[in-house]
Amino acid sequence: MDCTTWRECASDHIDGTLPTKLAREADAHVLICAQCAADMAEIQMLCADLTALPAPEVPLYFSDNILSKIEAQRESAKEPWWRAARLGITTTLAGATVASFVWMQAHPIVDAPNRIRAGAGASRRIAAPAPVAAPELNTRWMLHADAATPTFDVELTLLSKSAGTAKCTITGDPHAYRFTLAPGVANHFRIPMSLVQNENIATVDIQWTSGDTTHKRIEHHPLSPESPTPRRQSFGIRDLPISDAAREVSSRYNIPITLQDIPETTRIRVNPIHATAEEALTAALAGTGCTLVTTPDGLYISGK
Amino acid sequence: MRSGPPPDERSLIERSCKGDVHAYDVLVRRYERVMFQLAVRLTGNSDDAADIAQEAFIRGWNHIKAFRREAMFSTWMHRIVVNVFLDNRKKNRNKKHISLEQSIDASQEATTMDIPDTAAGPEALALESEQQVQLHNALMDLPEAQRTLMVLFHIQEKTYEELVEITGLPLGTVKSRLNRARLAMRDRLGKRNAEA
């Protein structure tokens, strides 16, 4: 065997996969050829060194990002009509904004009442909330998570001169809870929470009626006194309907969030780098026309 | 004899085929380290490697129904990572242009142009010794097809049979390319050592 032939079968010789006859010839060659013997030793060393190269560290959130991208992909596959309709909706909203500006110039509001309840004196207003015609409903939810059957004690106060009714539904609970509300006083109720125990947050849909006016809003209430582990599926990764984004913020920062008159088509992206829920939502809601107010009972987002 | 994935993995694959993202998440977490390491050694760059490995896992999810049950999931994923790497290289090669507006003074006797090296330095890969840096550079100097085989065989410790499955090349081609790659690396490292 000469040097050229040995180089052609060097790998097989080193790996021991040469047929016996050729292997003997290759062995004999490296015994008499110093250059090929040196090459063989160096290749063996090189192979060992390659195997010993340190394994690089996987970047943080590597698999989280993959899962988020897959979920975003599934989401967009579900809603192709939304993307197609986006331009039309944007154009319509822009037209409506211009029309409402012209209307407001012609019909200025002299004295806009503060729709946030009186107890919200310590709140920081991000943008001035617009007036509403419906009577305000104050809610206070007290969670009894330690009881054998966790319950919510609910206090509903209808700020109106006439009586009304309210209907509450909680995501995961098939029951709808209906209450009759006396005007101007605190009405107390108890709602069992057994059906949503696997969740770390309760999403409550409230509809209330007083006189001829029906109103509704969504409230997110964390179920644990300690901050739960944030659900990692979409936070900060993609645009979400405001209600879903608020639910994730409520869960991550462990703070109740109430939403009223939120446009269903508007989506926001919340950046998880913010230290507080208020900062995160202030940044995310910019440009949506929604207002964010901090109250003693949590955050309040209004679409009007 | 290979009998496909182990039972728990088979169940995860079945669930993934039915659209269970969380089952696929378990598979991703199981193989993220191996696939990321493969991508790093192919690209020589942690950022590109992360993109390639992520794209490979997403392709895996999109084509999980095409996965043959008798194969190993890890071998299948290796194949996808290699394909994504080669596709990206092809795309990037087509994009590499040098602007004609970059002035080259023809009146000067010697014309030189600095083309920046865009690959991340080996320091970014936490290589510990000078020897490892040289090894890494010699690996990166290899043509992509040879580098792929070297990485799969020596770093990922795949067998010839698995190399055939991953690359889709005949055994003879795999062996001859691997042989050429080893000799080329030995020659490069020998030359550098002689220069030093």
C-alpha cells in the first residue's frame, strides 16, 4: 500500500472498518511510513478533541419561544379573516375618529362627571375617562381560598336611584348567578368557586340592568394571595385581545383588573419587562383610545 | 435493531400529531440541548444557531404527521436541523453582494477591500483553550457538507447508519466525505501549527 491509497482509506483504517486484508496492508504501511503514521495519530487526536468540545448553553426561554411561535401560528391560522379585514377595520376606525372629533368640536361637553367612584382619590389617571350614561356599579370581591369550598363574597353597589338586577358568569363555571340589587346600598352575595379551582385567576363577566339601561364588564380576579407562576404561552410575544391580555397581566402581577366597554377587535401586546401591571398596561394601551385608571381595588380599563 | 421511539416518546408523538402542543413542548425540552449544540457547531454562531434550531422545531411541529413511527424522533430532528441549516446557507449565499458603490480606487497599484467576518468569535461559544479555538476554526473552514458529517459523527456521536438516514446520502459517499473532511482538518491544523 502506498501513501495515496492509505489516505483514501484513512478513516476506515482508523475506525477499524477495513476488510481484514486491506487492514493488514494499512497497518504495514503506517509501520514503515512516518508521515502517514503521524497523520493517523493526529487524526485520532483530532477526533477525540472534537468529541470533547464543550457543549454550548441553550439560550434562556429557548423552548418557551418555540411554543409561543407555534401557538401564534395556530392562532393566525384560526383567524385568516381577521388579517384580511384589518385594513377595512382600521379605515373605519380612522373615519369614526375624525367624525367624532368634528362632532365634539361642534358639541363640546361642559362638565364631564368623574365616572370613577369616589373612593378612587388615590388613583393616577393615565387619560381622562369619558362620561357614561349607565349607572355605575361598584364591585368588591373577597376571596376565601382557605375554606373547604373556596368562595367569593361579592359586594355589589348600584349607584342609581332605581333598583336593578345583575348577572355574573365565571369562566369555567357553568352557572350564571343572578342578583336583585337595591339602589344605593351594598348588596352582599356568596359565589362558590369549586369549579374554577384549577385556574389561577377568575374571569367574571358581569351584566347589570337599571331602568332601561343594560351594561356589562369583565373583571379578572387572581385566586391566590401570592403571585402565581405566570402562564408563559403568549405574554409579551404576540398581540392579544385586550381582555385576554388583561387576564394575563392580572395573573402575572396578581392584581384585579376590571374592563368596561372594551373594543373587541383591538389587540395589544404587553411587554413583560415592566415592573408593575400599571406600567405594562399603560405602554400596551397607548394609541388604542382606551383609558387606564388605578383604583384602590385594582386597575380599571375603559374603552370609552 | 431499531424499534422506533421509546414508549413514553411514542405517546408524546401521538399526542403531538393530534395537535397537543404541550406534548410537543416536552419533546422540545428533551432535545433542545442536542439540537442547539448541533446548530452551533454547524453555524459557529450562537445567534444563528438559536434561529436554526427554533425553526427546525417549528418545522418538526408542522410536519409531525409525516414522522415515520419506526424511526427515532431525535434522528428525524437531526435531519431537520441539517436541512434548515443548508437551506439558510443557500439563501444567505444568494444574498451576499458587495455594493458597486463601494469605491475601489483603480489608480492605486494594489486594491484591497476589507470584508467583515460576520461569524461570532469562538469566545462567544465559551471555548476554553487555544487548541479548542483552532479546532473550531478548522471545523468552520470545512465545506458545509463535510462539516455536517464531522459534527454529526464526532460531536453528536452518530453512527454511519444514522448519518445515512440523516443526510440521505449513500454509505459510500458518507464515508468518503468524512475521510476527506478528517484529512482536510488535519492538514489545516498541521499548517497552522507549523506557521505558529
